Amino acid sequence: MSESPATRVAPPAGAGAGERLDRQTIVLGLVIVSGTLMAILDTTIVNVALETLGRDFDTGLSTIQWVITGYMLAMGTVIPLTGWAVDRFGGRRVWMTSIVLFVLGSALSGAAWNIESLIVFRVVQGLGGGMLMPTGMAILTMAAGPRRMGRIMSIVGVPMLLGPVLGPVLGGWLVQDVDWRWIFFVNLPVGALAFALAWWKVPHDHGEHTAPRIDLRGLLLLPPGFVLLIYGLSTASSNGGFGRPSTIAWLVGGVVLIALFALHSLRRRGRALIDVRLFADRTFATAAVAVFFVGIALMGSMLLIPLYYQTARGEGAFAAGLLLAPQGLGAATAMPLAGVVTDKLGAGRIVPVGIVVLVLGTIPFATVGADTSYWLLGGALYVRGLGLGCTMMPTMSAALTTLSRAVVSRASSTLNIIVQLGGSVGTALLAVVLSRQISDRLPQAAGGDGAGGGVGQIPERVREQLAPKLADAFAHTFWIALVLTAVLILPALLLPRHGAHERDTVPDAPPMG
């Protein structure tokens, strides 16, 4: 494979100039963060508006959930295209096009006139949002150089960890005090600023016009495979769960298409949409497994925690969002230190510690009751944030530091696909478990709908009587989340335990075995 033009977005700034990030790279990182923050906020900002949307559009949760699912499916579909697009057109063009598409989808979503139009416009929004993070990561990876990978990934990781916290807070405030349409319109000024900053600061690169054509066969196999797989996972939250014949058919269809793509990629090698030979690198493969479970731990918990506050404790959307803030503070505390440790000592020395901390922060939720102290839960969320800050971005930086510069853009796309898939798996699994637990304890409240049925519409006086049983259902589900988080320790122990300070250039070719 020829060298990706993403590698020419900027030279490895400061190569041989020490390990600190120079001003130019920091500014570029902030420009990228301004764009990625929009997309990441939108993965959670809509959650708190579902009840309002259902009331305004006179439709049930089983239909309203597609406002979120459609966005996630679109993101999962377009991510595999990002590596090829960056190679072909250059990081700057892809980045700015993604911002335009995302802002257009936001404007249309805010102007939606029925639930069908809203779902379609959310898909448009997801197509733009899905390309923002991997494109930004590719641009910054090439600008920083491997010596400072941990530090630059810490900058990129801030919106990834703070987004799920700030999203519900901002969304809850807009829904309660303004209008639900502003959860979409708020992206317009932010997007305009991100576009202007990109025009000003992201270096010009024109792409590799002689690069191989797009992998059409791979395009027909991989994105549809992910669509079927994620759709199957989303349908599993309805009655019947994973035992429903239709759910099994969707899941099997997705797995078959992905397996066929893997065989196709082995034959096409570097010209494939995603080069599966990357997984022959032990560090990349190990980090990819870890990133998958990080996605489960992060996105799965972000389904449960606000839902617990709103249903079992009767809090409003804005209050529930505020109660999530300690997790973001914990992440912001840990990420700078984690970046330094990753650069100097290697991800294998910080990620296992982060997982232990993450598990400790989850235990109070696995024993939660109807009157558990908010101070205890807030402290636990802060500890969880510390664990997430020491886990996600160090793992992703470890995956990229051993690869050649020519494949970094596609490798970062692959990691983002895995995070998205992990988040979808975690959300679907925990939604199924929670729905079953509530149905067993409160069959009259579950209403047969996914992810808790009609619990959010239980009158307050009835909620107080049902709160202990609701809390028990959440506690059981949090135990499943805790186990899925603890599994992370296995790949984490295999991550490299040496820093990147001994070399400042990535190898010319990846160790493919």
C-alpha cells in the first residue's frame, strides 16, 4: 500500500524536539475536538428527549428508539469508508465535508414534521458524524508522532468521555426549558465554528489521486454486515430477546457478511476497505479486543445510569444529567496523567490499573437500592471516570504505535468501528437484561417494550411503591455490566509495557506476521 496522504497532513511535529506537544499540534487538537464533540454529544443528547418525542409525535418507544438506533447504524455504516476517503481525497476535505453533512442533518432533524422524517434525518446526521472521529484521529496521529501518541490521544479522548456526560445535561436542559428541537439546532453554531476553524488551521492535503479505487465488493459486504448485526442487537430488546427467530436471522446474516468480508480482505490485502492483516499484529489485535469491551462498559452503562435515576428515583431529565457529571470530572482528572504514563511506560502498565478502578466504581451500582445515597453514587461515578480515563485512550494509542504510517488512517477507522460495535452490543445486551428483570418483577409496568417498557410514564405515587423492585432490577443488570467490564483485564495484561520514547517514527511497514 502506498503511503496514505493522511500521513502528509502535518509532519511529526517536534520529532526530536522533546516529548511535549508543541503549540501548533495543541491548536490542531483543539480544532479537531471542536468537531468531534458535536457528534459524540449527539450519541447521548437525544436519550433524555425520548419521552417528549413520543408524546409530541404520538408514538411508542419501540418506534422512537429508532431516532437513536438509526443514528448509530449510520455511523457504523460510514466508518469503514473513512480510511479510503482520507486516502483518496485527503483528511482536510473529508473532515470539512463531514462537518457540513452533520450540520445539514442537524438542521433537518430540528425541522422534522413527523417521526419518520426525524429518523431519516438522523441517519443523514449519523453519516456525517461517523466520519468525524476517525478522520480527526488520523489527522492528529500523523501530526503528533508516536513519541507523543498518548498525549495527543488524551486530547482526542476528552470529548469521547465527556460527551456521554454533557449530552444528557445539555439535552435535559433544552428539553425542559427550551424546546426539544434545539437539541439539534444547537449543533448549527458549533458546526459553523468547527468548519471555520478547520478552514483556517487544518493543513491542506490533496489526497492520493492514483490510490486504488474504492473496494466495492467490500463495501457491499462490510457495512451491510454491521447494519444487520446492530439491527439484530436492537431488536433483541423486544419480547423474546435473542431467542426470537427474526433476531437470530438478523444476527446470523450480519455475521455471515462480516465473515465473507474477512475472506475477501485476505485476498485483496491492502486494497480492501479494511485490511484484516492488521490483526496479525498482536498489539493491535489485543488492543482491539480491549477497545470492544471498553465500548460495552461505556455505552452500556450510559444506558443504565440515567435510566436508574429517572425511573427508580423519579428524577427529571436535567437532574439525571447533572448526577452523571462526576464521571466526566473523574475522566478529566485521569486522562492527562494516563497520557504521560502511556508515553513513558506503556499502556500495559496503566490500563490494568484503570480496569480495577473502573470495576470498583461500578460495584456500588451493582448493589443499588431505592434510597442509595446520591453522595455514594456520585463518588462511585467519579471513580468510574478515573478508570475510564486510564483505559480508553491509552488502549487506542497502544494499538496505533506499532503500525506503519501508511495504515494508521485505516487502523484508526477500524478501532472506531470496534468501539461503535462494542457500544451497540453493550446497549442491546443490557437493555435485554433490564427489560427481563423489570418484566419479571413488574409485569404490569414493563409493558412489553424494550429497555424498560413504559416505566418512565409511571405516576409518581405508584413509582414510590414500585421503587424497591425497580432498583433490584437495575442492580441485577449492573452486575452483568460489572462482569462485562471485568473481562477487560484479560487483554489489558497483554498490552505493551514499554514507552514510545525510544523511537519517534513509526515503522515503514506493519508487522503482519
